[in-house]
Amino acid sequence: MRLNRPASRVAVVLTAALGLSTVAACGSGSSGSDAAATSTTAAASAALQGVTATGAVDLKTAPKVTLGKTPISSKDVEHKVLTPGTGKAATRADTVRLRAEIYNGTSGKLLDDGFAAGRSPEGYRLARTDIVAGFTEGLVGATKGGRIVFTIPPAKGFGSAGNQQLGVKGTDTIVVVADIADVHTPLTKVDGAQKPSPAGLPTVEFKNGPTKAPTVTVPKTKAPTTTQAVTLVEGSGPTVQKGQTISAQYHGVLWKDGSVFDSSWQHGQAADFPIGVGGVIKGWDNSLVGKKVGSRVLLVIPPKDGYGTAGSPPKISGTDTLVFVVDILDAY
């Protein structure tokens, strides 16, 4: 699947998908424990003792942040609660929505203002591996309605190369002040009775249960010329909105021969995609907005709503019709 994140600056700063960091893919962003993040809290006074932020945590008004004495430097992710929240504390299994201000701890320069005009709370599933490792680690323990500050040291941020575009050197520590809008736990699988596929469309069987890749059998007939979207399992969660990010398990095969060209189930983890904003193929954008979290959707997508006449070599040609089974696990 083609994934182009929306052009929000928080995403530009934090996602390794845009080439800003490879740390998350090989560091604690995918395998770190809650205990690891908790253990750094006690050391927060060393780097963050001078950081304050005043103002209501209303997710509308930017906090008035004072970093205190700079440079701020840390070797670990250090965490400090500025305003206590309520409810469950975020773990690696959760999704956190927030608005944040991100600073260069060396210079004190504001790198990103999540409260700028036109911005809204942005969500991050903490199990994702394409986000800077120190960012997801710093959000562990966050609670709804709270305000926290945490550091991202170079080793868990942009590494020794830094980020020239942002003016971050390889020795700079990042400081994040975050107001927490929501903490929730996404689904790990889709449950519910599955409806049979309509006549003339591929059949879908989960012979090994809903956490393993399905078996998709394509009929030996001509493929549809328009996109088909069939809800096989109706979810009971929130409705997917345009501009959100969805977390999904998906399995893709070619209509012509049933061969698998991509599968998050086979990769071993859910994937995250912006939806309804041109970040994925048109067949996904046009079909998944309006579906409910917890739904399983069968998609049959002709080339015009897929990868077009160029295809997506080496597996997908410009004449290939695509078949997807998509389990929607979260929308944020």
C-alpha cells in the first residue's frame, strides 16, 4: 500500500515514514516495555525541573511554556506531569490523541506548534513502528485531560545525524509539551458473525481465526469494472471520518490469479493509514470513510481506483484488479 502521511508538521517532525529517522524501526518504538518508560520518570527532575506550562488544558488554548535554563539534555526519555489527568494511563497497547508543542532543547526554539490555526488533536497508536521511538515512549503513562512534558534524546529521536531541515543537530534533545485529548485501546481483532460474499465476488474464510491471514478465493469470472465494497462484519465502534488515521489489518490478492501481493497479517502487525485525504489508493479512500470501527470489509478495486495504468511493480500491473479484506481496528 502507498502511504503518504498528511502534511501536518507534527507528522513531519515525528514519522520515520518521511525519512526523518530510522530509530523507531530498530529501537524501542516497537518493542519497548511500559516498565522502561516508567523507570525514567524518577530522573525527570534532572532535565525537566525548570520546565513549566500554564493555562487550562482545554485542547484549544496553547499553554504558556517556559523551558527554564537551556540547554536541556538527556540520555533517556524523561517524563514530568505538569497537570494531572484522569482515567487510565496509556500503555504501548493504546492510542493517544493530543495537541503538542515541540522544542529543540538546546536552543529552546519551537519546532512545531500543534495549537496553530487550523490544527486539531492528532492521534498516535503507541505500538506503531514508524514513529520516532522516544515520542511513543514519552506518551506511555499519559492520561486524558492531563498535560505532560518529556524529552526525546538523540538516540531515540533523530540519531547522530540529527535533522538539518528542522535545525536539529545530532546532539540535540527534543522537548515535547503535550495536552492529552484522549487515551483509548484499539481492537486487536474483529469479532462477529461474518456474512457471505455476494454472488460473483471473492469468498473470504478465516480458517485459523481472526488474528491470522484469511483465505480469499477469487471466482473464475470477469472482474467488476467498478469498485465493490461489501461489509462482511458490521462493527459497533465509531464511524470512520475523512481525515482520520485508521489502524487496520489487511490482506490483498490479485483477481487474475489469487496471488497475495501484500498482507499486514503476514507482516505480523496492523498498519496505519490516513483515510479520505489522498494518502492511499482511491478505492480505499472512497470505500472506508463511513465504515465503523470493528468492521470487516471486502474491497474489489479495478485499476482506475487502484494504481492506475502504471500499476505498482513488480507484483501489480496496470491492468490488475485488486481484492482486499480489511479489518478496521481503530480510527483516530
